[in-house]
Amino acid sequence: MVAVFAWANGVIGFGESVPEGALPIVAAARGTIIPKVKARARLAYDNRTLLVPGIPEATTDSARLDALMRFRALVNL
């Protein structure tokens, strides 16, 4: 199992648990969820960092949460 989470700036992380201050996206088997997340995430300018689409551009906390919820729904398909 791997926990997938996002920071307030939209950066996606993977780990054994969700760190304090991060928002959970999903927890699932590593081999199935990581490819799904990578396919639906946006790539940052460094061409390595995965971002939740919509969070970096969001101007309010409500907009950031909406973007996170849309991404969560896409990953859980």
C-alpha cells in the first residue's frame, strides 16, 4: 500500500502514510495507483515534479480544495 497526498502548493507525494500538513488523495496498491496518478497529474517545469492540476493556479482555499476533489475523483476511477 502507498499513500498518495498533496501539499498546499499542489505537489504530489507518495509514502507509507500522509505527513502532517498534507492532504490525502488515496491509499492503494503501489503498482496500480502510481501509474494512474502519473497519467492524470500535471508535470511541473522541472519535468519531474507531479502537481494536482488546478491547485498551483488557484487563488483561494476553496478553489484549491475543488481542484483536489476533482483530481481525487479522477484517480479513483
